[in-house]
Amino acid sequence: MKELNEEIVGIYHEKREEDGCETPDEEPKKVKGLMGKGSFESLRQAIAAGIKHQHKKSWRERLSSSFSRNGLIIVKVSVFLFLLTATAIITILSVKESQTKMEENNAFEDFLPVNGNTVIAYTSCGPVQGWVEDGGFAFRGIPYALPPVEELRWKPPVPLQRLEYCWNETLITKRKGSSPNSCWQTYRNGSLDGSEDCLTVDVFTPRSKRNGQRPPVVVLISAETLGGGGGKGFISPQLLSPKLAKAAGIVFVRVRFRLGVLGFFRATALSKSVHPPHSGNYGLTDVHTALQWVNLNAASFGADPHSITVLGHRAGATLVLSLMASKRASNLFSRVWLSGPAVAFPSAEEDDLLDAERQGDMLVESLECTENFLGNNQNINSATCMQEVDSEDLLDTVPEDWKWRPVDLPVRDENSSLLHNWLTIDGEFLTEDPLASWHRHGLHIPLVIGTTSHGEATPELRQRNDWTDLKIVEDHINQSVVGEMGLTEEALKLYSANQQLHLLWNESLQSVMPLVHITSMITDIRSICPLIDFARSASRFARKVPIYLYIMASQPEEAGAIGATVEAEDKPDLASAVVGPGADLLEILTHPLESHNQSSSIGRMFYTYVMHGPSSPNLKKSYTEWDSMEKVGSWPDSKMPRWVTLVKSDGRVEPVSNYPN
């Protein structure tokens, strides 16, 4: 026990010295005394008393002690955080590298998924299967509205904007050689063909890459007449193909729309069946709905929805002009190119509208659908009766003077010989003609408008007389308003002088020159002069956009050149002198497929216009100054056109190209 006591006392003194304290004599004695009693409890109390008198540690000592205890933990946590951060950085870099590689791979992938000879586009109404053809894609017969049949006959088109109107599975479009339904129409030979289920579009696209530049869109609106017809204007849309889309680098869209009595019929019974009362122009609203579809779905085919050019031909061009007068069609297209439109629009006077309805009422009566025939039958009215008439029976009942016929020189009783006016100012969709609309609201869309030098040339006109005899031509002119005004001799001199250059280059044209004279005269009076007047009037309302006018004509040195009328293929002399209807459209739709030395200026100008837009109307135009459009004068190998002008806002027509130089 003594040894234990001494050891405790020693420990006590060492502890006091470590703490820097003096050791009073009484405390060891006290401890010794306690231990001497041999009490374990006393030992515990002695140790407690020693600890009680310990001096408290400083903050530095406590901090040092704390670091000693927690140092290992801190090191472990630091290492863990470092490893975690490094792992995150490596993961991010790996993902980014993977995404970069994926993007690089996607850059070489087709925008549209291809599987063998098929391709899929995802439209607003569901997936559509097209076909891989000639290095491009073809989607033929995509619906843009419900079929206008039964109760939807003579109603505005119903766009496919509801889920129940769409297809449940992938829609398989028509293959090459299998054409979609065309809309009902009467052809020149009197035959009928078509279907009411015809509101479809064809889309032809180049094979583009996912990250590539999106190609512009060209929408073709084409018809020989609003009643139908045929000829060159009818076959030209067939030239649209994936091969053309690939060569041009453009997405082409062809629109089918209602024609004739099914597309432009106006009658009192139909007007009363809707509110507000109106009827007619159903084909016009078809085109409007189709353009809405194009705007909505262009991006789905890899195209640029902000670059849409509408290419209107003949009656289709007239419809596009009408759309430009409607507020509903604003912002549906970027620019317009019109070939051979009619620019004489119907009147908006109430009497004229009623007269158009009265003409339709006569057809309703001939079909026995008037109230007189229906009696008191409460289950059917005139409009319902008309909707139930068989489509072929309906077209067979159309009056002969509503059907197509070739135009000629104007005669005194002009009103009785005019073609039926299918288009009307219906008061609902079309409220005014283009010039009236632009006068109030301005023209804000770039416009190119033109025709061919013999746009009214037809087989019927050529076969009507023996035009090789100049005396027959003279008699024909004498029977017209031109002859009644005593201008026959002056007209013959004027047109003969214009054709002398042809004879100098090719004497074999002598036999066809009389026909060329009469065809040129008819075209000038019926088409070219009204077109120039229209362009001059429209230019006054243009708001910072240009209006270009072109006349496409062959040159004497181009005997046998492309651009001749289809009807004259067996007569090369006539073919070299006459540039008939549709020759400009034919040039446009074949230009990208031609070699450079065969290409035409009209084709080059069209595709430059589509790709880059028009030139600024504020710039002075000359052969050496050209803005976005290519300089026409720099195309030495070009064949057509020979006259391209910029129509100024003051009505002046300033040539930007005039061949030969």
C-alpha cells in the first residue's frame, strides 16, 4: 500500500508540473493520509480532487487536440470528395464526346428515316410512307382535307385537324406509275374523268441530311381552266418527280383541287344552306387549305417552312392572284410566280352576284332539285337534293357554254361569247378583286408575272382555217372588233414587220407566218396587254417589294428550239415560230435536268428567285447591276425569255433584259 501511495503522489506531482502549478505541502500529505487508511473510496476521491484542481487548457491546445482526433476523418472525406469530383468530370467529358460523335454521325444520316426502298415522314396527321426514287423521295396522294363527298359536297374543305380525321397506322402513298385520284373535270374532247375524293398533295423531296441546309418549297397550282381542260397545262404537273427535286435541291408540292361545277358552282339553294349566305369558290378554298397544310408540314419533310414559293399556272395562277386578295391567305407563302393568269376579275356588284346565282339556279332546275319538283317533302331540300346527284350526271348536265373553248379576236357581241365566269366575289372568302384589295391594304409579297408570246395558240385555232392563206387571215380580222375599227391593214403591217426577222433566218416559215400573225394578235389582245396593264396598276400598291413582268418568246435563230407547242411537234417550222401556253412552265420544270448549254434563262431566273428572292425595287437595274437575282444579260447560252422588265411604282416599265442586245 505504501508503494501505491508513493506512486500516486508521484503521478500527482508530475501532473502538477506539466500544468505549471506549484505543489503545496499539504496536498500530498492529505493524499498520503487518505491512502494510508487503505480506503478504495478515498483513492477515488483523491484522484477526483487532483483532477478538480487541474488547470483548464487554452483554445489553441483544444484546437490542436481536436485536429489530432478528427484529422483522419478529414483526410478520408477530402479523398472521397476528390474522387467524386474527378468521376463526375470524367463522366461529363465522356457524355459530351459521345454526343459529339452522335451528332457527327447524324450529320451523315438522312433527315427522313429510310428502310430499303421506303421512307417515312411524320406529318400533322400521322406517319406517311413514301418511296425512294431516282435519288429522292416521292409521297403521292397525301390527303390535306376530308373527301368533299355527300354532305360535304359544295362545302369548304374540312382540314385534317382533329384526331378522328387522321389515320391510325402509317399511310402508304402511291407508287410510281400509280397516280392518285384527279378531281372531276371535262376535257377538251368532251370526255369526263376524275373523282370527288381528290383533295390530296404530292410531295417530292431531295435526299437531304439531318443537319444540312433545309431546301425551299415550291408549290405548283396548275389548271388549264377552272372548268378543266387539258393540253400543255394539264401534262406539265406530271413532270414533277424526285429526280427534279434532287437536281433542283427543292421540295416540290403539287396540289389537287376541285374544278368546274363541283369546285365553283354558285346557286341560291347553296347560298341559303349556310350562314352567312354564300356559295362558290370551293376550289379556291381547297388551294387555301392545301397551303395551310404545306406551312404546317413542310418541316416534316426536311424543308424550310419560311421559304415557300407558289408557282401558279394558267387558271391556277388566277386562283393564286385571288388568294393574294384575301386576308385569310396572308403569310402562307414567301413569294409568287404566275404564268398566264387571267387578270379580268368578276365584279363585286350585287346585281352581278345575283346574276351568277341565277345561272346556277338554271342548272338546279335542270336536275329537278328545285322546290317545284320537291314539293312538300320535309326530308329533303334543294341543297340536299343536289348533293345526292351522281357526279357524272351532274357534269353531263353542265351547259355547253360553261365548258372550255378556244379564245379568238374580240367581236362586237362579246358578252354572249365569253367563257363562263367560274370565279365569283362570294362575299365571304373572296370579298374583292386583287387590285381593290391592294389599293386598301398594299401588296407585300414579291411577284413575278408573265406569259408566252403565243399563249392562246391551240390545236382548235390552228385547225379552224387554212391559215397559210393571208387572205383568210385578213377576212378573219375584218370580222372582229379590230376590223370594225378599220385597223385590219395597220394590224397586218405591224405583225408582219415583227415577223420579218423570222423569214430572214428561215424561209420555210413563210407558210406558217399567217397563223403566227393571228396567234400573236389574239395573245396580245387577250393576255399580254391586260397583263401589262395589271402589272402597272399593281406596282402602285407594292410596299417595298418588286413586281417583275416577262414575255417568253423564241428567236429566229432558234428554229426547232425547246419551248415550242406540244401540238406542233409534227411541224418543226411552226414549232420554231410559236411559243404556246405552258412553254414557260415546261422550261421551269425541265431546267434543272438540262445540261448547262441547253438551259434556259427563264429556268435560271425562276430558281434564283426561289433560292434567293427578288432584287430590291429601289436599286437601278441594268445589264451590269443585279441584286439577288442573277443578271439575265450574263446568260449567253440562254434561249428564253427575251423580255424581262421591272414595273416601277409610277407605272413605267423598265427593261432589265431585252434580247437580242
